Amino acid sequence: MMHLLPAFFLPFFGFGFVMYFLPSIVALARSKRDITAILLLNLLLGWTVIGWVVALIWAVKTDAPMVVR
């Protein structure tokens, strides 16, 4: 019975991993200009709720068009 225990918890760890990196996944799917910055913010400050929420808002926010002069 003990050898089945790690296999039982594997989906929960996978779900947690996906939820932790959700802002980065959303930014990648939306082809954001600042994907590297969002990924770093998510990686380094995602463990705080505020860092995770800021990264998610940044990933969902529409990019402003770049002005060429």
C-alpha cells in the first residue's frame, strides 16, 4: 500500500505546479512582450500572494501598441 502513496499525490503536485506558474503560462499563451519579466516575477515572488496576483494581472493585461518615432 505504501508504494501507491506517491502515485496518488502526483496529480496534486502537478496541479500545484501549474497553478503556481499560471501567470507565466497565460503570458506565454498570449505572446506577451514582457514574458521574461513576468516569468521572473512569478518565479521569484510568486510564493507571495501579491507577487502572484501582480504577475497574473500583468499577463492578462493588453499590451499597449508600441510607438515608433
